[in-house]
Amino acid sequence: MSLAEGDAAPDFTMPASYGRTVSKAALLGRPFVLYFYPKADTPGCTKEACAFQEALPQLGQIGIEVIGVSKDKIKPIEKFAEKYGLKFPLASDETTGVAEAYGVWVEKSMYGRKYMGLERSTFLIGKDGKIAKIWPKVKIDGHAAAVTAAAQGLG
């Protein structure tokens, strides 16, 4: 991963669930969480998204927005959001340009087969648009709680 804590977060503008658009410019002056997940409505990604949904009231109290990002098209993303009642924006990075800018579009391998995919990673971005904390290769259990704890310091 080429980005480091303290670096300016790369710019982005992406279509998101429920007809929304998310962009770094629109969020400037507010801290936010940008998390990348491999595929909508898969077991791990569902568990992670639901954990962030549960943490929303706490994060909202400290003024932190959450945005989930995958390579999925908007239609499956919206089905995923509806199925699990996910209120925060789920953005579509179909071209992988944002994932590449954040260094999370990586070569993976499964059963000896190599392919390109999203590495489950989370970025906490401060009000100043700089990266406050990075969680690479996220393990889902306890992750939303760890992000919420780190976010408390940004408020």
C-alpha cells in the first residue's frame, strides 16, 4: 500500500446507493470512514457492512460518515443495501480508479489462480482531508468497533 497516515486522501467522486453521489470534496471539513470491500452480499462483506450499520449511531454522534466501496455495479449494491437495511452510502467503483488510488486494487490468489481484486481495507479521513488511520487487510471481527474507537479522537 503506497499511502501512509498523514498523506492527503486521494480525491474521488462515485455513484452510490439510493441515487446518491459521494465525493471527497463534498466531505471536506468533516471526518469520514472510507472502507473497501470485495463484493456485495457475500458473507464477509455482509458481516462487515452490518457491523458498520450498527456503529452508525455512535459514529454519527461524533460526526463521522461511513462510505463503503466495491467494484460492484449500482444495482447489486442497492439490492445489498435494501436487503440489510444499510443506510450509509455504498459506492460503486466499477473502473477501480478509486481503489487503485488508495492502493487496494491488488493481485490476489485463490487455489493457485492469480487475479486482481479489492483488498478489504479501511481509511479514516480527518476533517483536513488527510488520512488519520489505515487498516490494511482487515479482519472483520471487532473491526467496526476499532474504527469507532479511533474515530473518537477525530470528532
